[in-house]
Amino acid sequence: MNIKERYQNVLKILSEQYPEAQTELNYENPFQLLVAVILSAQCTDKRVNLVTPALFEAFPDASSLSQQSPETVFEYIKSISYPNNKAKNLVNMAKMLVEKHNGNVPDTFDEIVALPGAGRKTANVVLSVLYNQPTMAVDTHVFRVSNRIGLVKAKNVLKAEEQLVKHIPEEDIHKAHHWLILHGRYVCTARKPKCEQCVITQYCKYYAESLKKKDNSQKKA
């Protein structure tokens, strides 16, 4: 099986397995999504969704958030990972949105990564989810799953992103991001992948290698 066939088969099956795939972060507008994605860095979506309702009720837009102190914002997000840094970044991000973008979330990569607290992954998520742009945000799930399956052979997230974007049809990139995340979150888990529940084992390098190891161990026994 060549790499093109692997991609075609894996993407086809995952698209059928997760037909309504979308971000699991709760948001009602572009500003809320940007805030939620910034908060989600090294934190679970579930935890983020627990704190954002009160945060968004208190500060519904960039203007209201920009007028707060980091100490005030901290009280709303203190159960999130790295709350001190994120509180400072959120306030400064909101100020920049107000000063440079009329309070609106920009739609270009360079403008988003220029915002405090918004790195490459944040920009790719926002562009993909809000604007359906062909960007591939590589988080821990995407990185793990794509390497395990054999879609990429990458030692860092940037290389993984480059290889995924190269091989996935442009119109599917923003959806494939969610397919891989959901598969990693619920099936191809970090510590012990649930291969018995997996729908793509016949195209997975990790599964093929595990069968070989099992066969070799049985022969030695």
C-alpha cells in the first residue's frame, strides 16, 4: 500500500465514522472561539467548557475584556492550566483586537499569530473552524494519530502539518483535522489505543507492527 492509498482509505473511513465532526469547544461567535482556543493550550476542551460560560457572560466581546485587569480575568480561569499567563494574554489579545481590528477576529494567519497567546495551532484552528480555510492544526491527538497510522513520519508538529497538508485534498483539510482529533481522543488514545474498536486497523502501521510482534512472541514461545 502506497501513501496515497493509505490516505484515501483512512480519510474515507474516518469521514464516515465522524460525519458531523466539529470542534468540541463551546462558542457562539468568533471572539468566543478565539478565547476558547487560547485557553485550550495544554488543557482539555472539557475543562475549558466549564469555565467559559461565566467568562463570556462577564466579558462578551473584545471591548469589555480589554478593559479588565489580568487579575480579574484570572479569577474566572484559575482552574485552567497556566492561568496567570493566559489571563495576561487574553487581556492583551482583546486590546489588540480593539486597537487594530475593530474588535473583530482577523481572517489571516499572520494577523492571528500576532495576537498575544495565539500561536500557530490557534491560528490554524480559528481559520479552519471559522473560515473553512485549508489549515491543519496539529495538536497532541493529531500528531500521535497521524504518526501511528503512518500518514506522516514526523518528529515535530510543523513537519506533521506539512505532510498532512501535502497529502490531504484541500477541500477536506479543515474536516480531516476534526476526524483525527476525535479518533485520537476516543479511540487511538495515548496510553493504550483501543485497536479492538478501531475502524482503520487494516490501514494502520501501528496495528500491523503490533500483530507482527505478537506473532513473533508466539513463535518464540
